[in-house]
Amino acid sequence: LVKKSDKPQEYLTRHIRVSTIESANLLRQTLIDFQKELSLELLEDPDKPFHDREKVEKYFSRIAKKYSVCATRVLGGDL
């Protein structure tokens, strides 16, 4: 059963702009590794995927504030 909603959907766009492809690949791999670490934690909490997503978003924001060369760095990479 698929339920359709008339409510507007919320979308969030983020990015980290860096000066080299090597930096981009390193940051990408760092985020992937963090996601893998979270997925290895075994918890019985049914909301774990939501908590993990929130942790990844906060981690991304910290990385963007520190390493991004874009003006959106102060917003954690949010567009």
C-alpha cells in the first residue's frame, strides 16, 4: 500500500566545495566510512536509521564549516 500525500515535500541540498579532486575524494570517503561505522552499531531502536541520518547530517555540517571554500560554509553547506 502506497499512500500519497498532498503536503509539500521538504528537500535539503548541501555541498562542500573544495579546491582539488583529491580533497573531494578524501572528504567523500570520510563520510562513507562514518556511515559504515554507524551501520555496524547494533541497536534495537526502531528509530536508529533516523538517528543515524541526523548524525551524518551534523557530521557533514561540521566538515563543510571547516573545509568548504564556498560562502555557504557558515551554514554548514546548506543551499
